[in-house]
Amino acid sequence: MKINIEESARFSEVEVTIQCPHIDESLERLIAEIRLFNASISGKKDGSIYFLKPEDVLYFDTVDERVFIYTLECIYETSLKLYELEERFSGTSILRVGKSLILNLLKIDHISPLLNGRIEAVLINGEKVIISRQYVPAFKNKLGL
């Protein structure tokens, strides 16, 4: 892989161009990371609003019609709906894996098959989440399985 960097005052913003013969799994992961680079999401905790980096998010979950953001350190609440988060992070490592769950695939330690076509994902903090069978094909496709 070649990396070409051109620095000049004539550029007003950073532009990334990828030239390749085909897109493979490792390149897809790189593209997903680039897309997340400047993104942020706001979450509320104890009356304060925090701006979180998507790469710090383990998953988003809905409980009683409220959407929560789970990180290694804390749990935050967001006013966004799951479908809005799904749209915002389309084409990244953040993927819908259940009716009420969006998961950051980069935070998975390992996965195991379960009965009824579901998959259990163990996250880097040891927490377990279930990938619903309806979402398993997209999940496997995203992981290149």
C-alpha cells in the first residue's frame, strides 16, 4: 500500500482519496474508521451534555422508548432515535443488530452461535449482547463471514 500526502495552504479541508483494484475486508475497515474520524454524538448524563467519539461507543440500546449510549466508562442518554443513529453511522463499523440495539463491531472480542440462528457477541468489556437472527445475515456480511 502506498500513502501519498500532499500538504498545501491552497486546500481548505482534508480530502481522502482511495485508489485500489478492489475493496477487500481490511480496506472496508479502514474506510469505516475514516468515516468515524470527525464524527461526534452528544449524550446527557447528570444534567450535563457530553460530546462522545463514535469509536468510544460500545453500543446503543433502547429501554422504555429512551435511547442510551454505552461506553466503557459510562452510560449516556441521547435524544436521537435508533433509526437516526443507524442512518448517521451508515457505512461504518456501527451496525444495527437488533430491534433495539446498534453495535460497534470494533468493540467485539469474540462471537458464538446460539440456538435459533442468533449470535452472542462478547464485547471488549466482557458484556454480552445478542444479535437477532433477522440481523445475522447483515452482521456476517459486514464481518466478512
